[in-house]
Amino acid sequence: MTRIYVLHENDEWTVRLTQELEALELPYEVWHLAAGSMSLDANPPEGVFFSRMSASAHTRGHRYSPEFTMGLLSWLEAHGRVVVNGTRALQLEISKVQQYLALQRAGIRTPRTVAVLGRDALLAAAASFAPAPFITKHNRAGKGLGVQLFHSLDALREYLYGPLYDPPADGIWLLQEYIRAPEPYIIRCEFVGGRFLYAVRVDTSQGFELCPADACQIGDMFCPVGEDARVRPKFEILDSFDPDVIRSYERFLEANGVRVAGIESIVDERGVRYTYDINTNTNYNSQAEQVAGKNGMRAVALYLGGLLARAYPDAVTSALPTA
């Protein structure tokens, strides 16, 4: 049976999407790519293939799932299958170096960044990166893992050669200027089908791990709605956002063949916006959506269903709602 195929390695991040697919009575199948095989001499099944492979797969014991998925997506694309977030999207997902170069080519401002291999090289680069503070992050990360703020070279040296050192999955560090924001928040713009869905204001006052998925929240630190109703929630959906920024992001996504993504940016004290992350395995915070009356996964399911109906009209037996 022709269907929607969801490619992933984390069940917790997939359940909301499959619930929406079921509610819309859309045929689907989940491919969990922690392990698997593909015959390069065979034809892939017919259908719409949606990749949700994550840069943070290695944190769940799936170190080589992105590499295997890259091969699988290449196989699907070689046979002309309908692929959402294909090989180019995965390239961007697993490499911030690729992200920044692509953003710069599109004329989108990014923070000053140096890519570094090796601890000694990172220290040497930081010594010439004055003045402090500066940020380090992993080239392949996800959820903001590995992002740390250092106020001195000595603090960086102590971390790199101390017991808490956590190397990047691919060995590549990014050294980045620290953007001083007048208020502790960033903006994450969500896109489905390459078009703007909504923006989210994310409170960064308690740290850098900013995955909005419900499963990513750890204790009170990551609770999207504080117990005190007077406390502003960590994730807050905005009614509107800068249309020029939205248009520039939509053009960027179109040029890179990315259909579903979250793009994060921050504004400094002078009002200059810097874009610093593209997440092609985007998740949505259910509590923030409930407050705003939004449903990101429903939008994704509708988009996938529309693709399936256009490519394989007989595969969709129920009429899809318009919103």
C-alpha cells in the first residue's frame, strides 16, 4: 500500500506526528533507523518519505544513524521518490559549518564563527578571538548540546582538560562570538512546507538547551509553564513576527530544498539580528501551542497528506481538512 514513511531514530519525538496522521486517517509506516538495511539493487516502495533524522542521535546511542540515513535518502532520491527533508536538509542538520556557509551565501547574518579540530587548536583559536566572553558549541549537536559560555581563556582551558570535557561527535568545535542580547531570549521561527507557521519566544535565562519538544524537558529548568502563573513561560508563541525576516528564511529554505524546519536567531544590543541554528528535525511544545491555539504536528501531517494525495490520489481515502 502506498503511504507516508516517517524516517527517524527517536520514538518520543515521533508519537505526536503519528497521532496526527492517524487522526487524519492517512496511511503511514515508521522506519526506526537505529539499525537496518537497504538493497541498492531494489526499488524503494512508493510513497512520501519524511526524514526526521536528528543531529543528536549519538546522544541516544545511535551514532551512525545519520550516516545510514544519508545513504537511504540518496537511494530514495535516485529513484525519484517524494522526499521531504532529503539529503541536503540532513547535511545542514548534522553540520553547523554547512549551516553557516549556506546562510551566509543567502545573505543572512551569522555570528563570527571559527571551526576547530582539536583541543590545543581550540585554545589557540580562542586566544586570538579576543575579547572574551565567547561561546563554544559542537558542530554536530542538536538541542543546544555542548553550547557553553566562557568568560576567559583560563576557564576554557580548565574545561577542555578537566573531568567534564565532552567532545563533539564529529570532533569539530565551533568557536563563536557571544551575542549580547538586551533581554535573555531567542526567537525560533517554524516552517512547514517551506512556509512560515509561527514564531516562538524562548527564554534562555536558565541555559542553552532549547529543544522545544515535551520529551526534552528536564525538571523545572525546562518546564514551559512555571508553577507561578506570574512567571513568563519558557516557550511562548508570538502572534506576529518581522515579515522581512520570514521572507529571507523562506527563500533560504526553498534554495536548500528544506520543507520542515525551525530557524533560531537572536538580536544584539544594537538591534542587529544574527541567525545561528537551523533544525530540520523540528519539534513543537504542546503547552505553548495549547495556549496559542496552534498545532505544528497537525500542520506537518496535513502537508504530508497533501503531498501523498497529489502524487498518489488513490492512497488518500478521506478528504483532508483545509487547516
